[in-house]
Amino acid sequence: MKTKKKTQYAVGIDWSYFSKPLIKSIMDDLTNLEEHIYQRSKMISQDDEEEDDTLDPIIERVCQRLIDRSIAGQRKYGKKMTRQDIDFLGWLNHLQEELLDAAVYVERLKDEHAASMNT
């Protein structure tokens, strides 16, 4: 039976900026996320012909980026996404702003692609 690979998160982060309770909370969140992803990957791999309980490397990279963004956000704003100071409409506004930024990025990349096709 294969054992679960332990992942080291946020290499290079200067943890001295964080309080001990915040570090514990972050590490607990990371452990819970890792366990959730591991269990989901095991469920999916049961359908495969050969069992492989390692995570997809793309999924690992995305998870690492989420973790890094969470740490950076907590460091910058001192808050978690579980914060209660933003109401439902406030969260919708944040989401809308992020999606509008994404639409601008897509349009820019489409222009760049079109320009490269014409050269």
C-alpha cells in the first residue's frame, strides 16, 4: 500500500511575521485541504485500471497557488475568507470586479493572439 506524500507548503515564507495562532490556523487549513484533495483523488483513482494515489501535478500546482495567495492575503489584510465584515452583496461585488479583470485579460490575450497570426 502506498503512503500519502507529505507536501511542504510556502517554502521561502518568512513565518516570523505571523502570530503562532495564525500559523497554526493556516497549517490546519492546509492539512485539511491536503486531506480533502487526497481523499478525492483516491475516489477518482478507484475508477482507473491501475491504482495511483498521487495527485495530478497540475492540481498540486493550483493548490499551491491557492495556499500561497491565502497566506499573502492573510499577511496583507490580516483576515481570512471566513471574515464576517463583508455582506453577501459585498462578496458579489468583489467577485464581479475579479471577473471583469479576467475579461480584460482575456481580451488582451485575444488581441495578442490575433496580432501574432497576422505577422
